[in-house]
Amino acid sequence: MKQKAKKKISKILMIIGKTLAVIGILFWTIAGVMAIEYKDLTTYNQIRYIGQTMESPEQIDNWLWRTNNYTFSYYKRPLSVYWETRQGDCTEIASVEYIMFKSIGYKARISHGYLNGEKHDYTEYWNNNQWNSPNPLIIRKGRGIW
């Protein structure tokens, strides 16, 4: 009789062990799927991810101008190059700002104007039934390509 009880207990422990193993595999599979590392995201998704941590277009604008180095350039390059180096011109910064504004739910557009007398690309967002710029120093001169 003791032998039968030992076999039954052994069988129950084996079932519990297998169940725990399956639960462990499921847990680590789900955790692996959910834990997407920042560096593995595409450039666009990295930009959206950071944008979603901010609350307003002004906060996004301030963050971008504080954490990126403005360099004037005429050549086109992939946005990923700018994002990796954090050095770019107003067009690249406006593109990133556009993605970030959209990520927090604002209607946005890239516009062209003047800042300190120089041609300048910047992003506007729709709020209170009008287009707004987070930078009040920009003189708006319409939309389009320079």
C-alpha cells in the first residue's frame, strides 16, 4: 500500500512539474515578446516611443532643441542617420517633431518660414481651431518646398 501511495505522489509531482515547466515557458515567451528593446525598434518607432513620453508640442520642441545639434546642410540623407548622430538641419528636426506631435495625438504639418532672417523648416500643430508653432520666434511664410 505504501508503494501505491508513493507512485501516486510521484505521478502528481510529475504532473505539477510539467505544468510549472509549461507555465515557465509561457511566461518567458510572453515576457520576451513584450520586452522589445529600444535599440531593436525602427527609427520611426523609436521617435514615436520617445514622443509618447511627452505631454505637449512645446515639451517636444524644447527636448529636441536641447538634445540635438543643429547643423546646416543641403544634402538629403535617411532620417535614421540623423537620429543616430542627433546632428541635423531644421528639415530633419521638423520631420522628427512631426512624428512626435502625431504620436501624442496632434494633427501636424511641416511648414516653411524664417527664423532670424534665414529660411527655416518647422512643424506646426493644430490646436484651438488654428495652426500653432511651438516656437513663437518663427515668421510664417506659407507652406511648400524651398
